[in-house]
Amino acid sequence: MIGLLLSACWLTAGCSVIDEDLSDCNDAQQFQMDYQLKLVTNMTTELQTQLTTITEMSVAGVLETHLKDIFSDFAHDVDLSFYDTEGSLSRLEHVQDIINANQTTYDLTLPMRKYLHLAVANIKNNDVVSLADDGESYSATLRQETDLTSDGSALGVAAGILPSHTTGLFTARQPMEVLGNVNQTFNVRLFMANSAASLVIDPKGLNYSDLKVYATGFADAFLISDSTYIYSDTPPLIKAEEVQTTNELKCFCSVNFPSRDASRAASNTLWQFKVYLTKTDGSITETVMDIDKPLKAGDLKVIKGELDSDGAVRPYDSTVGVSVTLDWNNGSNYNPEL
């Protein structure tokens, strides 16, 4: 658990609210808000239990470094909104700030009334996810970009391809009521909204000319006020970045929204890795790995495997389903049922 303390004191002088129908600013009260960024993650446990040999432990070190800005105890920026709880549920006050610190203080003014407070951290430097439709509380959403990379059609993927998320995203929702003549402190906890998946491959000395890894089956968006993920029927592929290792093992990692839970999935497959290996003769081997364990917010999942003589990935975990296509034709469409 990592703590981020942001103290926000609303003073009784001045008026910065933007709704003309709010009560007079003379009714504003001084109070304090304490924010705590709670990094609840299995990353250390996953690395220690899945990457256990001396060779694998060196991979664990570089993978942890690769994810240092994802599973992080540091808040670069915050976006704080205070919404009406009646009528249109519109935003009454909005604060955006670059903090680059573990503590900061805001001096603002809010009248006495009930609010729904939504908070987001680390959104500004995320090139893939943006805060959208946040004028009203019910529609405020963390949404993946829809401008997909151009190589989606080359892989025969109707939903296209996106790069990995570039920051660890944290959100919170807090009902609150500002009262008169009362010393108040509101404690707001922000929890992580995205996750990561890594594929570690032993090439077993096989010569090849190219190796690409993608992950798919994850949410496309997150409704902040409901703490609910949104899934499409044809999720995009998330490109897993290659993490440079110091030995022969190959490591790839994607950062994305979580997968569905087993209770909400249409099949046993909750998410997938898709691997495309181009052999020295130019032919391509496609390996699709079906994972039946959910990837939850704040979690890292490591899958290990090795290449066989055909260029297919053979996972060490027997619960991971595998389908292999030799001489794969990239003109075929890929529409997983997830």
C-alpha cells in the first residue's frame, strides 16, 4: 500500500463554483480532504513465484523496471470533480493540477450541499486513455483511443491494434456533504484501474526473423462513478512491448484495462495472447493462447513458454489453451468470442 496525501481546504472567501443556481458563497464552509493513492497489486508476488530460476530472475528485474511508471507510488497529475447529486448531475467544481509530489494543498470554496466527488490520477501522460464525457457524473469515463494503428488490417483484425497504456491510472468516487459549523475531513482512496500482462519465451535456439506479441480480451473503457468496465464484442489487440533482457529469454509486456471476470464471460476464455513468429523462410506461425483466469485491476500476470521447431509457443502452464496455425495467412479475420 502506497500513500498519497492531498489536503484540500475550502475557505470561506471568494466564489469559484460555476453553477449559477448554487447557494450563496457566504454559505461556504472550511473543510479538509485527505486523498490516499492505494497501490494494491500482486506484482512482487507474481514475479517471485513465476520467475524463479537464475535466468528468469534477471528477467523479473528488467520487467519490474519496465513497469515502474505503471505500478507506481507517484502521482504526476490529478483531476478532481465535484458534481451535483440532483437534476442533471452536472459538474459544479473542477480542479486539474500537476503535483509531481506526495503532498499538495488546494485552497478553494464550495457552498454547503451534497456532492459526488470523482478523482482521477495520472491521466495526462497516458497516450492511449483519456478522460471523456466528464461534464456529468454518470458519464465520466476513462476511454481508450479509437484511432487504431494502421497494422490492424495487416493482421486481419477487424477491431485494430492499440499500443499499451503508458501510465498507471487511479480513480475514486466519494459521496460527500458539506455541512455548516462542523469540522469535516473527507478521506478519499484512489485505486488502480488498469493492469499488465507479460509473456516470457525461451526461444530454444530457434532462428527466426521477427516476433510480435499482442494481448486481447480487455475492457475498452471504465465508468468512474459506477466503477464499471465496458467491453466490446470485438476488442482491439494491445501491442505488447518487447522488454530487453540480458539473456536469451524474450519478454513482452502489455498494459491495458482488466479482462472480464469468469462469471461475466460467454466462454472459458477470458483473455488471450497472440504471437506471430516470422521464420527465416518468410512463413509466419500464429499462436493463440487462451487464458481462463481473469486479469484484475492492479494485477500483473506472467505467462511462460518456449518455442518449438515450427515457431509455435508452447506454454508451461497446462491450463493455458493453445491453437497454432502454420503458414498463417494474414488475410483471415480474427474475431474472438470473449
